[in-house]
Amino acid sequence: MERISKENYYLDIAQTVASRSTCLRKMYGACIVKNDVIVSTGYCGAPRGRENCCDIGHCLREKMEIPRGERYELCRAVHSEANAIIAAPREHMLGATMYQACIETKTGDIATDIDSCQMCKKMIINAGIEKVIYRVTGKKYRVATVSDWVTDDDSLGKIGY
């Protein structure tokens, strides 16, 4: 019997968390782990008490045909990374790893091209998380070192400053 790797174990948990997502575009899930202990989880969904896109039956960004990666301020949802960070004390996030998985809403397949948006990257940096592991397939994943996001700040070039 071959045991599942720790990375895929936690990615499976993030993928299960993603199944709670209420987004009509993509279902994201995040799991923060430190010292082999789950610190918190988070999925995409409207702030507590507000209606979710799946409840109202439409996505404003989709209705307006806004491309992926743009105009997140119009999105009803709090991203999975942000929800996981909100649910965890900072001292438990320092040096931790965030695992992230995404399910294509329309097909139920694993999304293979995921990344954190600039707003979530900034929160991950400030939370003190050390690396993010993104699920690419059922067994493959990609590792992002958060310190690289600090030294290779791509947010400056995109805005034109």
C-alpha cells in the first residue's frame, strides 16, 4: 500500500473545503497548516449574513463579462485565503504553509491554473505564511515561496507606478 504524501493529504482537505464554496465561477478552498497541525480553513463565500451568489442565482462579475483577475471589488465573496487567515491567530500562521485547491464550478474538475490574487498575496505575506502549495492535478502540485512575492513584487509593474 502506498501512503498519500502529506502535501496531497492537506490538498485533499483544501479540496473538500472548496466544495463548501458558494462562488458560481470557481470553488476555492484553503487550509493553513503549521507543524503538521491544521490551523484553519477557508472557502469563497459572501460575508456572514449576506446572500451568496449561489443563493441569488447570478455572479455580477460574470453578468458584466469581467475577465478573470479583474475588478474583484465587485465580487460578493471573501476569498478562501482571506477567510482562512481571518479564522487563524497570527502566531499560528508564522512560518505556516497554506494549501489551496480549486474546483471548476461548471465541470466539477480540478482547476489546474490557480494562483492567489494580488490582494490575497498581500494578506498571505502579512500573515507570515511561508509557502503556498497549489493543487494542479489529483497528485501534482506547485509550491510558491511567499518571500519571492516580496522580492519580485509584480503588483508595481501592473499598475504603472
